[in-house]
Amino acid sequence: MRTPIAAVIIALSIASCAKDASQVSATYVSPITYENYTCPQLAEEAQRVQVRAAQAAGVQDQKATNDKVAMGVGLVIFWPALFFTKGNDENTAELARLKGEMDAVEEASIQKRCGITFQHGAPPAH
């Protein structure tokens, strides 16, 4: 009887672990938001969003690491540690929104033919 209960606890704990920043998908943000921006304003906005996204990605990766450590401790040594996994929260939502904003700024830049080069992938760490 203990085995099914333990399996359920482990499965729920794994599902509640925070994702790495690279696994967080962008939330859709309409490029119409930026249609009245000039090319220099779009470049400035892209820089602002990129800095905030890098900060949020750092926090997200730290939460994911902490959850992985708690999971390891919980599975090997002390199963109540599984309850200390933080999972995905408001930081995950903010990171998804910022990724969506960056996509929208890029789309607006393309529509205006600004020639801004956007770096894809993980934001640079600061």
C-alpha cells in the first residue's frame, strides 16, 4: 500500500518543479502594441525587455536548480523535502510575458524594416 502512495507523491512533486528558463514558452503579445514606436524607440524597448528577461531568467534558473536539489534530497534521503519544491509561479509568468514582448518588438521592427538584429536563445546573464 505504501508504494502507490509514494509513487503519487513523487509524481506530483516532479510535476511541480520549476522549469529551466529555456523551457518557458513566450506568451503572445501583439506587435500592434508597438506600432507607433519609431525604430530607435523599438531598439531601446528591445534592450529594456532583454535586460528584464535576463534577470527573470536568472531567477527562474535558480528556482529550477533549487527544486532539483530538493527533489534529489527528497527522493534519496528525506521524502518530506519534496514539499519544498517551489514549482512555476509569478516569475515564470513574467518571463513568458517578457519573451512575448520581445517577439512583438521584433515583429514590429521587421514590419517597419528597422534592421535591428535580435539575439535568439537564452538572454545573456548579467
